[in-house]
Amino acid sequence: MFIVSLTYKVPDEIVDFHRPAHMAWVKETFDAGIFVASGRRVPAIGGVLLSRSDRATLNEALGRDPFYVNGVADFEVIEFTVTSASEGYENLLD
């Protein structure tokens, strides 16, 4: 499993300009089964994506994100093995 942490590196007005294209990309990647969860960081300095795809598929998808393509955010990808999950989230287990 992968956690992708996005951190904005441009002013808010530039983030806001690219947000509609980024959200369309998020929908596409959800529809393709690449991500299982996403959301804004608190405070709103970026976002977080949760993926169960393989690394090559994830990298290819991230390379198409308008936030990446346009230099809006830095991306940190953290890989981990899910060994425990709460009831109802067993589908996240590796």
C-alpha cells in the first residue's frame, strides 16, 4: 500500500487555478481503481492519496496529475505493508 503526500509549493491562487483539472484526474484514478481514499491535509497545505496499486501504475498515474505536470506540488510516496486493520477495513490487509 502507498500513502502519497502532496505539499503545495506555489501560492493558493495557482493551486486553485489547477484544482479542477487535478480533481478530474483524481476521479479518473479512482475510476481506474488506483486510489482507495483521498483528501486535503489539515491545515490545507496539500493533500493525501491512499493507493493499493503497484508502484509502476502509481508512478504512471502520478506523472499525469496536473499538480505534478504544472509544478504545483511536491509528492512524497510512502510504501507500507498493512498488517492490522479495524473491523470493516480488512480489504486493506496485504
